[in-house]
Amino acid sequence: MDSGKELASWLDKVLEDFQGVQVRRKSTSRVRVDVDADALPALLELLQGRAGYVHLSALSCVDWIDDDEFELVYHVWSYETRSLVSAHIRIPRDPGAYLSVYDIYKPAAFFERDIFEMFGVFFEGSPHMEKFILTEWDGPPPMRKEFDTRKYVHDTFDWQQYNPEWLQEIRAKGGGIVE
């Protein structure tokens, strides 16, 4: 593709057969596609197979607590056209589950595992739905909006004044932290 207009026209033709998508252009090389959650796997297969979007560069999650939904954003890249499509879906916070796209994009397993750990969204069919960063964590998913970090810290940890020996020596010489 030589120009952004050619790419836009070409991608429009690929997406015109797909029902229920809303396309918004961010620029000639960035496109946002909003789609129903049920239709996402078919859209990703279409983008990968017919449009050359072979690289899942990221999968992100947004917690819309007031709407009682999570937004999942699948960022797919085409090396051929040097363009990015971000496919957005919304799912209910309860039960907080969606289908894995691991069978379409293998890197999805890593992103899905991270979102499961941080937001509690379970991806059915993903090969790794266990903790990998917060292995000692017993609290709720820490990236959810209702998680109160300050309360968790105060309820979980004992506080003590930080006053190591090296700081006492600096203070004794007239330096250190001004209080």
C-alpha cells in the first residue's frame, strides 16, 4: 500500500462484509473498530486472514465500573500495510468471562493471563489461567476500580517509623530529612 487513502479504502472493503462493526479512523494507519463481543473472533479471523493483521501486539482491559462492564481492546498489527486496528468489545463485569483468542493469536495467552490476574477476567480456552506475578497475593484483583489500595495496605501491613541506623547518623551530623 503506497498511501493512507489506499489503505483506508482497502480496509473499508474488507470490513464492509462484516455486520455490526463501527469503524472510526484515528489516522490513515490507525483504525478503531467497535464490535459486539460475540462477533470478535470472526472479526479477528477476517483481519488476520484477508487483511494481513498477523500480529496481536497487545490486549488491554478497561474497568468501566459505573457501566458494570469491562472493555477489552485487541490491538492487531499488519507488517504489510504498517497499520494498527484496535478492536473494542464490552463484556459484563459479572461473570467477568470471555472466550480466549489463543487459537487465532498465540500471544493472546500471555495477555489473557495478565488480565485474569489483574482484573479477574477469565478467558475460556486459554492455556494458562493461573497467577504468574502475584503468586503470593490473596487479595482481590488489584486493577479493578473497587479495589482500595490504601485500605488494603493499612489492613495488611504493620506500619513502623522508617529510621535506619545510617539515617540516624546523618541526622546526628545535622543532615537528613527536614521535618
